[in-house]
Amino acid sequence: KAFLLKHSRPGVVSLCLSENDDDDEVKLDSEYRNVEFLITTGPGPCPQLDNNNIVFGTVLEGLDVVTAIASIPTYKPSERIRQLNDLAEFFGDERAQKGRTLWNRPLKTVYISDCGELQVTKPSMSPTLP
């Protein structure tokens, strides 16, 4: 039943269950906690996230902020760089994985402050989300 709700529209909040890309050294720390959340940004549904992440909420206010964050350009390596990275990984070069951590990251720093949970008097979480 955990996968009943779907990533049907922008603003859906879900718990990420996929493997993360944290360094093994970080994972060995006793204080390490891997919890990642996703917010869909649209414009439409994201069926590739269904049955891999647990939907538990939706953005009620500030979807314009989410959209603004999603519109920040990210680093996308050229095809040649991707091929060289694959070759380096094939030969066991550990730097290949570290290089991939920079891919698809925003080119500008994003600061999120003064955020939290809205108290809703009558919450409704139907399988289709409001």
C-alpha cells in the first residue's frame, strides 16, 4: 500500500528509496543517515518514479519557488566527456565516479531558508492527490 499514491503532477513530495551516491567513507560514519526527498517539478506526471519512491505529500504553497529552483541550469557534460568517463571507469579509475557527482548539479548555489510544514486543518491525501 506504500506505493498507492503516484507522482501525478508537479509538487508531489516523496521519499527516495533508491541507492544514493554518497562516498563509502561517509556511509561508514555511525552518525550517517541517508534520507532523501523528491519534489516533482513538472510539467506533467513522472511515472518513472512510481513504485520506486513513496509519495507522502504535496506542495500546498510555494510551487512557484519549486519551479524557480528547477529552472536553474545544471552541468551537462558533452558526449565525449561521458565516453571518456565510461572508459576511465572500465579501467578502474576511481576519479570517474567522483566526476559523475558533478553531473546534473545546479550551476548556481541554491539556498533554502525559512521553510517548514504548513499546518492544514483538514488534510486530504486521496490516491489522486488534490
